[in-house]
Amino acid sequence: MPSAFSLFPARPLTAITSISHFPENPRTLILQQCKTTKDVRQIHSHLIKTRLILNPAVAKNLLECTAILLPSTMDYALSIFGEMVQPNPSAFNVMIRGFTYRQSPLEAILLFKKMLESSVEPDEFTFPCTLKACSRLGALREAEQVHALAVKCGFGSNGFVQNTLIHAYAKCGRVEVARRLFEGMLERDVVAWNSMFAGYTKSECWEEVVKLFCRMRESGVGFDEVTMISVLMACGRLADLEMGKWISEHIEAHGLKKNLALVTSLIDMYAKCGEVDTARRLFDQMDIRDVVAWSAMISGYSQANRCREALDLFHEMQKANVEPNEVTMVSVLYACAVLGALETGKWAHSYIKKKKMKVTVNLGTALIDFYAKCGSVDNSIDVFHKMTSKNVYTWTALIQSLASSGQGKRALDFFYRMQEKNIVPNDVTFIAALAACSHSGLVDEGQRLFVSMSKDFGIDPGIEHYGCMVDVLGRMGSIEEAYTFVKNMPIQPNTIIWRTLLASCKVHKNVEIGEESFRQITRLEPAHSGDYILLSNIYASVGRCEDALRVRCQMREKRIKKTPGCSLIGLDGVVYEFFSEDSRHAHFKETYRALEEVIEEIKSAGYVPNPSDARLDAEQGDKEASVSHHSEKLAIAFGLIRTPPGTTIRISKNLRMCSDCHNATKLISKAYDREIIVRDWNRFHHFKEGSCSCNDYW
């Protein structure tokens, strides 16, 4: 390597470093007055010329300035370090810190190894520096080796070393080891407590965070902003509003609301605890809002299913010229998925491409889920194939996408392909795979999968898996077998299980088991409108009209109202909402006029309204009008008049699609030569040329 003298010849000092007498201890000059690399070069030249560079303390100051304080000077620091004949522990410490600080933790660990090989004795500051690098890498084995050496060198009980050991073990996923070290400390400062909080947060041990904070308060240890951010995160995940409010009051009382990170954590906590309006008030009071604050509020609206407000706030964020990040876009895509807002979500996808945002596992999975919930399965598959990294949630999202669109065999193909890639399915993956069997009538395959999950993967079936199997059997008409399956369940069947069986009884006209299912539902909780309607329809389907009327009278007597049907359609970036028999809609007149024309058109093709799907309290003469004005029919009619011929119409509905609307939509798709995609609460229906992807099996 060329000598430092040839690299940095002495030059006159500028105004910054020109002083009448160069100080014998230039620490202040180097660490405080050097602002640029040019300043460092000039002082370095003078140190070489005066041989002060041979002073280890002075050399350390210069290293500290170049390795840590000034930007983009690590190569310069390395050149200085390389010229040192016998670097002492302090010099190694500065370089290890520099590499860690500049996001090069591997180089930091390698330098520590070189230090040991050079027989340079580590000191009490070396171990914390190196352990921080291990934390950054998640290098557990190396952290254990550093720990053993620290004990051997007599620094095992050093408070600074213990704090970084706790942090390292926690960050490497060994939170139980971190806790043992924590409990073994004679004195614990706030840094030790915060290291434990950080470890529990990383491991998502939210209850432990709150318990530890309570103990911290009882111990009389003062906490800081870092502590409160960890605890607020835990409060949000646990919906512990009481503790969250206590911290909020503490922040208010101590004048800490100027702390941006702290207020952002409060917003996130309130939103996750369902107090979205409180979160918004805090957000509006902020003088400065960074991308994290915007993302927290948008995420809060999305998680509360106030998805329109989430998208409205996203538009405000753009007007404020704040660049969204991955977290923002995941929340936006989720909101678009819930609303079925395909065009808005496509715009978000284009924005991700335009800004060259890295499609991480989380972002890619959100894109797959968004396209899936908008019925655009091909786009889901396209995103999936372009992702460079996928985890079990990514595969599960795609399997669920195919399952809900009636492509059961294709969903199972991906399920088995996933295992060939050594991705182990989890309990949610099995729910998606069983749903694929349910929606496609694959009874034998469903039964094999149900046995396999516990036998081959050690996953105990949960209530959702049992529900899927009841659905698999019931949809195929094996009502007796489904009923026996429910009776033999090792866990108590809930209302969802019995409702699933009741729905199958309605399709296959099984009165006896339908009545038993209804009795079990009412035993567990008050029955809702859908239960009464299903039982009434079972009676009506077998000609027991008096029983059907009796059930509907019971509904009136108990003042049980049917949940109003609501359908959404997104056009040109705007989401329009329609309710059944809605006469207050802004586009009421044109929509009803269009719907009348549609009904006349499909009547000529054989459509006959089904009065059993009409509103319960509708008079006999009004039943046809009632069933004709269901929310999805209104949304479809609006879509027909607001989009060019041939455009696919996409609808999202809050309830299960009734048989009348299903039959009508098949005829509309043929009469108007349109593909119509309806997402109800259970699955997708792709209508085209007079038929549906569900094969009338939903």
C-alpha cells in the first residue's frame, strides 16, 4: 500500500483549520470542526507532517471522524487504519462501530475476528460494538461465541456488555435467553428494559411486553420514549385500550406530543383498538406528518374496514407530496381489495412499478390478494410468478384466490407444487385448500387433505377446518354424512358449523336436519335474520307454506330485520354503493330506469322473478318489485349504462347472492354480451354467455 505521505501531501490549511498553534490534543478540532472530507484531508496531512498521527488517541479521533461522523468516508478510514503499525483496541472498536453504523455488520464481525487473530486484547467497549453487528445480522452462533469470550475476558457482568447481550439474543430470536440474562442483572437501567421490550416486540410476545412494563412501573424505574413506543405497539396488538390511554395521558402530562414517533405510535394504537376517530384527531393535530404517520392512519382506516376513508386519506397524502412506502401501499391495496376497486388498485400497482418499489413478500402478497378479491385471477398469478421471493402466506393467498373463483383443481395443483418447493403449508393454507375442494365438489380430495393435515403435518384441525369439511360434504348433498361428522367432532361445534349445515339443507331440501341445525343455532346464540330465512326457504321448497309463513312471522314478532343488501361497483376510480330498494341514491332515477329495461329484456329470455327471495315484509303485490330491486341488480344496471359495450362489470356484495339474482345475472350476461363478476361474502361468480363459473353450486 502507498504511504500516507504520498497519498496526502501536506497543503496549506484553509480558514477552518488555520490556527496559529496546532493544539497538542486536536480532539475538538477533529471531531467538531471537521465538516467535510476536504477538512479531514488537510488535518490528516498536518498530523502526518507533525508525526502526531503516531499518537494512538489522535489516530483514534481521526478514525472516529472518518468512520462514523462524516458521510461516505469509510474507504478513507480504512486507508488510515491500514497505515497504523499496531492498532490498539480503541482503533479496532471505532472501525467495528463504523462498519455497523454504515450497515456493513458482516465486515464488522470479520474485523473483530482479525483483531483476535492479531492478538489484540478486546476491551469492555469491543464486545458491545461486535454484539450490535451480530444483532443486525441475526447471527446467533457468532453472538454466542462473543458472549463466551466476554465472560472469559472478565466482562460478563459489565452492564454495557449485558445490555447489548440482551439485545443481541432478543434480536436473534432467543428471547428466553435474553430474559435469563435480564433477570440475572444486579442493576437494570432503562436500556436493559428497552432491550427486553424490543426482543418481545420482535417475537410478537405482546402480553409479555405489557406485563414487563407493569413490573417496570412497580420497580420505580423511569421509562422513556423508546419504552412507550414498544408498549403502545403491544397495546394496539392486544386491543389494550386502558393501558394505551394511560400512556397517552402520560404523554400529554409531560408535554411529549412534539415527539413525532411517539404520537405516530399513539395513532397506531388507537386505530388498532377501534378508536379510529381519536386516532384521526391526533393525526390532524400534528404539525409535521412523515410517511410513517400517514401510513399508520391509512392502515387504521383499512383495518377498521373504513376503506373509503383510507383511500381518501391516501389521496390527501399525495396532495401533500409525501412519498408512500411499502406499508402505505399494502394498506391501500387492502382497502381496494375490500371495496373491489379494481381500477384504483391497478393504479396503485402502476405507481409501485413507476417508483421502482421493491416487490417484497408483503407487498407481493398484498397485490395477489387484491387482484384475487377483485376477481382478476390471471393478474394474481402473473404477480405471483414475477415475485423473486415467496413465503407460505404468498402461496396461501394464491391458493385462496383460485379456490374462491371456482378453480379448485388448479388451486390444489399450486398446493402440491408449494410442497415441492419445500414450503410447508400452515393451518390457513389448509383452510384455503379445503375451500377449493368445497367450491369444486372435490369430496374425496377434501377428506384426504383433512386427514393429511394432522397425520403428515402435525396440524390439529381447528373449527374452521371442520367447517370446511361440513361444507364439502353438505354441498355435494351428503347431508346425513355431514350431520354425523358434526356430531362426532372432538370440539364443540359453533354456530358457523351449524349455519353451514343449515345452508346445505336449504339447497338439498332436507327439513329434518335443517330444523335440528336451526335448534342448535338458537341454543348457542340468538338466531339472526339469515337463519330464519334459510329455514323458511327449506319449508317453502318442500311445499310446507304454513311453516314457512310461521317462521317469517316469528321474525316479525321478534323484530328481527334482514341485513340490507349492499353492492359496490368501481368506475373511473370512484366506488358507487347501492342498497336494495334504495330510492335515495344520487343516481336513483337513471339506475331504476335502466333496470326496468334490463328486467324486460331478460323476461323475454325466460326470466321469472322468484318471490321467495323478496323482502319479508313486502306485500304480495310488491314482491316482484322487491326482488327486482336487489342491490346487485341495481349495481349491474348502473354498470351497463356507465361503461362501453363489452366492458367487464365487477360487483362486490355484502351478503350471499340470492338464487333470483344469480339466475337474472346469467341471463343479463348473455343478453348484453357482458362478463359480470360478482363477489359475494362467500365466493366469486364469473358470469359469461349465460352461465356461471360456480355451475349453480354455491
